[in-house]
Amino acid sequence: MLDSIATPTLWWVTIGAVVGLLVIDFIATRKPHEVSMREAIAWSVFYVALPLLFGLYVWNAHGSDRGLEYYTGYLVEKTLSVDNLFVFMLLLAAFAVPKALQQRVLLYGIVGALVLRGIFIALGAAALDRFDWVFLVFGLVLLLTGLKLLRDAVSGHDHEMDVNEMRIVRLTRRVMPVTDDYEGTRLVVRREGRRWLTPFALVVIAVFATDVVFAVDSVPAVYGITGDPYLVFATNAFALLGLRALYFVLQGALAKLVHLSYGLAAILGFIGVKLVLHWAHEVWSWVPSVPTLASLGVILAILAITTTTSLIASRRADDEASGSEDPDPEHPGAEKTSV
């Protein structure tokens, strides 16, 4: 049976706290408005400080090993959540969501992600408790996902988003008609004696569909760090709760993280190999396993390299763009002549 630090009371307290934080977020977004940078930073600081403080509790109450597992798992989930944000950014742009409505769309997406990941965590815990080979399956899923991310990054498909080509959008439009204009945060309106979905409902459905994909990736990833279902849930919940505010803080920076997909592919690939080795170690004791501290070091190194190369590449692209717009700084508008 999977070992867990959580008692039933701790589970209920944690779930209650997550629900309470979601209620606060719904109250904060009840009146549609464009989010200011000051507001976004304040909420982001709160949602980063909260999991860090919780990690201190885990470390002090349950030992350094569990504390290290928690912090490493949280780092992995937070990194994956940034990829979530990038897809959300593409969706909000593709659906032309008004700025005043964006945070409510994000909040619906967070709720959907929490519910889906809760289901996946429970199913994963039950499967891992009964079958050791599930570690192998999880590892292969992450390896395949990492390869897909790498392929999309090389081809540039991860930067494309065509609403009309999305299967879930085409299917929804076949089931119910969709209005042309947004009706605030309303999901359904009544016109001509029948119910119509609004574009707001359509983008929420699209976000839910992406939540399913991210749940398939993120839950096996954190199970590659810790086998404690409670810590898996806690890291997922804390990584997701702050996404609404973090989106508006990183909105400009996300476009500069041009190598993010490469880094995520490397992280998922590494954790996939770690899970495969874990399974092999259970079968053949001579096969080495990867310690949590080593995992943390590898993940931090990948993130540092990815961020550095992204910023360098973005700066070079900006320099080239400014250079092509003004080839001769001393004589603006002059064209270069070839010799």
C-alpha cells in the first residue's frame, strides 16, 4: 500500500482549504474587470508564499525526505503549469476573449484542472497500489509526451492555435448554436425560443479539453517524484491555484520563453526514465534508482538552461527585428546596398 503522511483529517482540511481559496477567487472575479499588474503581483506573491510555507510544515513534521519530495514535486508542477498558461494565452487570443473576462475563463480552467487531476490522482494511487508495472506505463507516457513536445517545438506547431480546427469546438457547434458576441460571463442565452451557447462558454469548453491533456501529463510526472498521493494532490493544487494571477504577471514574458517546450520535453523525458528505472529496480534490485535530490538538481539545471537560452534567443530576435527596421541608425530609412 502506498505510504502517505496524510490522516483523514488532514485530507479534509486540505480539500476544505482548496475549496475556500477557490471561493475567494470567485468572489474576487465576480465583477468582470481588467486585471492590473499590481493586483496580479499581489495575488501571485500570496500563492507562491503559501506553498513554500506549507513545504516548511511538511519538512518539519514529516522529515527532510518528504519535504524534499514535496518541493521537487511542486517545482515540476509549477513548471508544467507555465506550459498551461502558454496554451491558455493562445486560446484567449484565438477566441478574442475581452480582457475583462479573461480571469474568469482562467478560473473555470483551474477548477476543471483541479477536479480532473483529483480523479487522475485517485486512479493513479489505486493502480500503483495494486500493480508495480503501472510505474512503467507512467514512464512510457511521459517519454512519449516529451517526444511529442520536442517534435512540436521543432516544427513550430506549439505556437499555432486554430479555433475552427479544434475537434471539441466543431463538436460543440454541432450540438448547440453559438452566438457571435460575448454576453459578459454568461455561458448560455435564450434567443428565438431556444438556448444558445456564448463564445465565453465555447472557450471554457476548449480550456476544459486542454485540462484533460495536461492532467494526463502532470499526474504521472509528480508520481515520478513522490509516491504519496497526498503530496501529489497538494503539489498539483498549489501549482494550479495561483495560475489566474500568474497569467497576467507573465503574459508578456511567456512569449519570450521560446525554448520552454524543449525544457519541458527534457523534464518529462527525465522523469519518464526515472519511473522506468523505478519499475526495473522493483523487478531487478541491481538496477539503480534516481534519488529525489538528484532529480531536483537535474530539473533546476534544465530550467536554468532553458530560461537562459530563451532570453538570449529572444534578445537576438529583437535586435534583428530592430536592425531590419532601421538598417542605418545615422540615416533612418536608408537602405543597405550590396557591394
